[in-house]
Amino acid sequence: MPQPEDAPLRRPGLAQGADGDLLRLEIATYVGQMCVELSAMAKASEMNLLSYFLDMGAAEARDAASRLNAALFHDPEPPDVPDQTLT
């Protein structure tokens, strides 16, 4: 189910408050970076459909990191989440 743009990124079991938000930001950033790297590997292996889905995962992680970064630091630019896959 898609989330509204202003939906909080909170899940049961994760720390609440600033520490939990920082953890979620770190996780979103890491997942985005891994998706980009895996997508590049999939493209190099001519696994185009897998690469497409990994690109979508990177875009979702980038969006989540951007929203968390904006909420925490009033800055919409997420740290170190590449915009494009490696070619």
C-alpha cells in the first residue's frame, strides 16, 4: 500500500524520537547505496528486469532518506544517496 507523502516513517519496534529517526535515515541511506551497487552488477550481467527493480528500490530509499533528512535537519537533500546507478 503506497504511503502518503507526509506519512511518518515509523514502525513498531524501532526507537522513537531523534535517535530512531537518525537510525531510519542511516538505514535508508545504506539501502539506497546497496541498491545502486546491486543494480550496476545486474546491468553488467544483463539482468535488466532485476536492475529495474533495484533502481526502483534505490529511488524509494532516496525518497525516504530525503523525507527523514528534511524532518530532522530541515534539509531535503539526503546524505550520500546517489541519484543514478553506476554505469
